[in-house]
Amino acid sequence: MKVDYLIVGAGFTGATLAERLAAAGKRVLVVDRRDHIGGNAYDEMDPHGVLVHRYGPHIFHTNSKKVFDYLSRFTEWRPYYHRVRAVVEGKEVPLPFSLATLRALFSPRLADRLEEKLIARFGYGARVPILRLREEEDPDLRFLADYVYKNVFEGYTLKQWGLRPEELSPSVTARVPVLVSHDTRYFQDAYQAMPKEGYTALFRRMLAHPNIKLLLQADWKEVEGEVKFARLVFTGPIDEFFGYLHGPLPYRSLRFRMELHPGPWAQEVGTVNYPNEHPYTRVTEFKHLTGQDYLPHSTLCYEYPEAYEPGRNEPYYPVPREENEERYRLYLEEAKKLKGVYFAGRLGDYRYYNMDQAVARALKLFEEIVHE
Amino acid sequence: MKVDYLIVGAGFTGATLAERLAAAGKRVLVVDRRDHIGGNAYDEMDPHGVLVHRYGPHIFHTNSKKVFDYLSRFTEWRPYYHRVRAVVEGKEVPLPFSLATLRALFSPRLADRLEEKLIARFGYGARVPILRLREEEDPDLRFLADYVYKNVFEGYTLKQWGLRPEELSPSVTARVPVLVSHDTRYFQDAYQAMPKEGYTALFRRMLAHPNIKLLLQADWKEVEGEVKFARLVFTGPIDEFFGYLHGPLPYRSLRFRMELHPGPWAQEVGTVNYPNEHPYTRVTEFKHLTGQDYLPHSTLCYEYPEAYEPGRNEPYYPVPREENEERYRLYLEEAKKLKGVYFAGRLGDYRYYNMDQAVARALKLFEEIVHE
Ligand SMILES: Cc1cc2nc3c(=O)[nH]c(=O)nc-3n(C[C@H](O)[C@H](O)[C@H](O)COP(=O)(O)OP(=O)(O)OC[C@H]3O[C@@H](n4cnc5c(N)ncnc54)[C@H](O)[C@@H]3O)c2cc1C
Ligand SMILES: Cc1cc2nc3c(=O)[nH]c(=O)nc-3n(C[C@H](O)[C@H](O)[C@H](O)COP(=O)(O)OP(=O)(O)OC[C@H]3O[C@@H](n4cnc5c(N)ncnc54)[C@H](O)[C@@H]3O)c2cc1C
């Protein structure tokens, strides 16, 4: 086969590039080793008619009007604010840790005092990374920092990464803030919504272009040299592409356990986190996300973090440590030596992207390469 | 790309051959111009969580233990007896036209008499094609034959085919019998069941073999000459393959209209036929087929027969007329001139196959070609 662009990976990165390039008149072949499109955002109906996310719950949120408008061409949206609670000292309290969480955990007097101090120090609406809060002098704020660190942050981080918080780069730990407001939404982005008929339907529409062909159940290694292409976009793992030349880039993996709940609802909110108990980090009830409130039963997803073992499970999260970043840069050097080969996406860039960031990155790359 | 077998079409014929050949160690590429596997048996969840058949209701039934055992490797089953009713003179009566239908339409006296005569003449359990019944001497049986012909058969056939019954070959008309029994099941086959998680899930498991790759949204014409293969199995339209050399083979097409029914059930049985009223031939309520009785709403499928126009709609039913059969034989002669190219399936053989027949045909073809 001969195409203008061979794109490896049918997730948000690959699909966005395929759609843009096809619309620009290029002939595109998208290859994925899985038997479906959508990458990790793939959703499907389970045997009980619940729309589930096979690779863990995906909630769409973005501040980018550009990304939101772009995706709106391929889906209608269902408004949805994700809410998360954490079980702390036996109580279910709102996350991110906010002024509402203070009230749920502490005496009114202590909560009042902490609230005043937080607002005075950081301003209403601030997001204070927990490691930053720990540096405060004020004994009340130090107490709070230690409390959150011990009860919400430390256990979760250990479970999620198998590493202590200090062993991770601050880019991750900054993602766990104390929120100085009463907002109990998990995200504060300007656009928060779920694709009305799900992600897979969105991907189908993105890829439904006569210039796009889809080759599934096929690994890049199997088609390399067999398909002729002018350019290559690779959204798989960059270290795999180069035959692990500089050693493997570490990833964290997850095991998902889906469980049928016989009643209409199991949880009051989409996700409940367990920073301290259980081997799983969190439980998500998909119906909150999908709005299928007509179903008399429900499906829950338990997430068990585990080590990544190539071939046995999937590489989900690049492990954000300085040494890994350095190794990645060696691969980046290799990439620069190649002509007409582009790396992108969570695995290609070895970087944690939310879905909107993956799309933004792909749109930007498209602008760079389309006129080459 | 280089493969041992290129298989055009991912329906029951193509999937069965792909599975068998892959298991025999061949490298297989399955190509389909649609964006999904499963051919006309493809099912999917609609926006309301109802499992629907995009290309019309498909009920599995077979007398072949071999076919049933083979498919059982890829699915569990949900026992299901399809029941059909026809609206005749304003009443919903059981189909096929049986002894139960007599009772639903006629006075007990007339029904008794007809029942006795049918059993005496044909034996209990017989299936008498309606055109055969019309040849009877007995005035009661002639009355019955005319009644069924006028009220059940004629209008339906006209709508379905746009042709009078006499214009069709007897192979079709024989499929509309009078059933001399009280059995109100639509089929009398030994095996009647629906794949527990649907047809698409079954196809996924059939095709989930490392030797199989899937190329979707790609027409044979686009890959011809671009993919190297030792042998070709073509399950698309044979006339299209030969560039309509001997003129197009006629097909009948259908338009499906899906409609949400707000209540839990709309019909008492899976399908209701309308031989005389409405532009549609029948209405199917999928929940009867899929067993999703937990849903508070339901989805109905209305079938509107229409002329086949290549590019605008799909070729569903080969039109069973002698002249078409003759034209098909001209194509068969062309096919015989080719080496390593095999035609099969409803479109490749230009023959009405039920799903089980398509599988049986594919299993047989596999035996013929695997040792070549
Ligand atoms: C558990 C979890 C929860 C998440 N939750 C959210 C959320 O709530 N909100 C949010 O915005 N983001 C979330 N994300 C992030 C989101 O999944 C990513 O932003 C998105 O998947 C990135 O898309 P991508 O195309 O770069 O990568 P992917 O979706 O991983 O797609 C890459 C594709 O490439 C294929 N591939 C790889 N190597 C090869 C090869 N050699 N040959 C052929 N194919 C190959 C893979 O099979 C895969 O389909 C979550 C991620 C995870 C893991
Ligand atoms: C409305 C309807 C109802 C039916 N109900 C029943 C039922 O209740 N029970 C039953 O047993 N059977 C039923 N059938 C029959 C059943 O659909 C067939 O037996 C079955 O689909 C045959 O499988 P196949 O693989 O031969 O053909 P198909 O399922 O038609 O598959 C052929 C595939 O080839 C692809 N293709 C064709 N040409 C090309 C090309 N040039 N390039 C690439 N791809 C191509 C098509 O896109 C298609 O996916 C029904 C059929 C219809 C139309």
C-alpha cells in the first residue's frame, strides 16, 4: 500500500492528525495494534448495557476553546461536572481538598480559622500544591499541610506510583492541590462535558473520511517496510520505536476490575478515592459520567496500580522522574536524526497529557508538518 | 503488505474463513469498506443503550450441529425463540400461518374443519408452501390458500420485492409456508439462540488471532495491486469484481428506521409483519431478541424495502429470478478462469444465505482450499 502519511496509533493524537491531514487532501493510513480505535479513551457498552471506559474513566475538561470547538465538530456534549470524594478517617469528603473538605473533617472553629488563614495567605480561589503548603511557617497551616499530606496524599501517591512523593518530579505533585474555595467540582476548567454518545462514537466520526484507512490488530513492526509512506507519525512508545537503544522508559500500569452493582446507584459521585485503605486507589461509577440514569443497575471500575511489564499490561503513565526525562532526551536526539518521522502523544512524547492536551499537541504538529 | 490470504469482507463468510485460515497458520488480511466488522450481522448499542442490528434484525437459527458448535467457540448463547405476528384484517395473528392462526382468524367450526383437512392431507408438522396449497382441489383448502395468498403473502411479497409472487423463483415463495401444527415459533430449527453479548462481540473473538489483520474503510479496488497476497477470497458482489462485465446483478435493498419507544415494551413479540398496510413490511423490537428487559424504554426497527442503487444504499437480497441466475452463471464462468481467487457468501455467490448457511459454506470452502 502507498499513502502520504502512515500514522501509528488511533488515540486522540493519531486520530486528530489523521482527520486534519485527510481534510487537507492527504491519503492516510492509521495503524493500531489493538482491535479498536480511540486509544485509551475507548469506551464500549458492557454486557449490562452500561457505557464503560475499558482503560479507566476519562473525563473531558479543557480551558482551550480551540480544542473544544474542534472536537465539537465530531460530537454533541452532555454537560458534566466531575465530583470526587476521598475516604479519610472513615468519612467521605470532597476532593480536591477544599474549604468544603475542611468543614467535613474538622470542628467548625478549626475550619473557620484555617479558612481565614488560607484566604489571607493565598487568596480565594488559589490552588496550592501540597508540597508548597508544607513550607509554611504558620502552625495551623503546617498542621493542615501535614494532615493532608498524611491522610490524602502520601498513601495515594505510594499506591499510585509505588514511589514516595519526594521521588517524583514536582510536576506530578503539583497536580494534587489544596483548593482555597468552596467549589466541590474536581476540575475548574471553562469547558467540562462528556461526548454525548461516548468517545468511540466521536472517534468514528473523526476517522470517517474517504482519505483515511484503518489497519487494526497490526503492530508498527509488522507493517514497517510493507507499507509505502512519505511520512510517518508515531504515537506509540518512542523507546520501543528505537528498539530500546537507550534502555526502556519506565511506565506505571493499572489493572481495572469492572463490577456490576445490582442497584441503580452505588456512589453519590463519579469517583471515590481510597488514599489509605484497600489495594485499589479509586472506584468510579460510570453512570455518573455517561448519564444513563435509566438503568436499574450500575457498573463500577476499581483501579489497581501495578508495575508495567511490556506484553503483560499497558504502559499508562510515564513515570515523572528526572532520570527518566534524561533518558527520554536521548531518544529525542535519535528522533531528530530522522527525516519525515514525527513523534507525538503520551507515549511518543513520554509525557502525561490529558485528552485536550493530546489534541492541542496534535493540532500544533499538524500546522508544523502540513506545509513541509 | 504481504499475506497468504487477502479476504474481502468481514461478514460471517469472511470472518469464518479468516479464523480457520489463521488457525491453520496462514497470514490473513481482512479488508472491509465499512468501518466495522460483522457485515450485515453487525450490532451496536444505540444512544439509548439498546443493542440494535444496524442492517436489520438477525435471528440465529440452524439445524447444523457443526455450525452451532463452531460458533459456540466464540460466544455463549441466550436461548431465544423468535415469534412473529402479522396484522391481518386488523388482528395480530401468529406467523408462520399455522393451526394457531386458523383459530385466531376463523370461527371455531371452520378452523376445526381446516385443521382436520390439513392434517389428513399433509400430516401434522408439515410445511406447505403457499403456492403448493393453491393447487389443491378441496374447496376448503382452496379457500384457505386464497385467503393466505391474498391477506398474508401477496401484499408482503409485492412490498418486499416490488414484484408479484409469480415473477419470483419458487425458492423464495417456498420460504413462506402454511405450517400444519400448533407451533407458534417462527423457526423450527434444532438450535435457536442469540449470541449472549451480541454478534459484534462474537466477530471480535473470531478475528482476535495474531495472524489476522483488519483493514477497515478500504475498498477492494483501493488495495488491489497494493497488497501482495498468494490467494484471494472475495465475499463482495461478484459482478462488481468483474467490473459489471455481463451487466449488473439485481439486488433488493432496504431502509431501516429506528424509533425510540418511551415505554418498556411496544410489542408482544419480536416482529410484527404488515402484509397489507403501511409502506414498511415489518417492525422489530430488539429487546425481545437481546433480552435487555431491564430497560425502561425500547427501540423499534421499521423496514422499508426499496430498489437497490449502487452507492446510495446496500445490496441486501439477491433477486431470485431465473434471468438473474443465468447472468450470475456468466460471472461464475469468469471466476473459474482465475487461479487462487475464491468467491463466497451472499454477495459472492449471489444467493440468499442465512447466517448459518454462510458459515457452513465458508467452512466447506476452507476444507477445499486449505490444502491447495
Ligand atoms: C487511567 C487513565 C485515566 C485517564 N483519565 C483522563 C481524564 O479523565 N481526562 C483526560 O483528559 N485524560 C485522561 N487520561 C489521559 C488520556 O488517556 C490521554 O490523554 C490520551 O489517551 C492520549 O492519547 P494518545 O493518542 O496520545 O495515546 P493513546 O490513547 O495511548 O493512543 C496510542 C495508541 O497507539 C497504539 N500503539 C502504540 N504502539 C503501537 C505500535 N507499535 N503499533 C501499533 N499501534 C501502537 C496503542 O495501541 C494506542 O491505541 C487518562 C489516562 C489514563 C491511563
Ligand atoms: C435485513 C436482513 C435480515 C436478515 N436476517 C437474518 C436472520 O434473521 N437470520 C439469518 O440467519 N440471516 C439473516 N440475514 C442474512 C445474513 O445477513 C447473511 O447470512 C450474512 O450477512 C451473510 O454473510 P456474508 O459474509 O456472506 O455477507 P455480508 O454480511 O454482507 O458481508 C459482506 C461484507 O463484505 C464487504 N464488502 C463488499 N464488497 C466489498 C469491497 N469491494 N471491498 C471491501 N469490502 C467489501 C461488505 O462491506 C460487508 O461487510 C439477514 C439479512 C438481511 C439483509
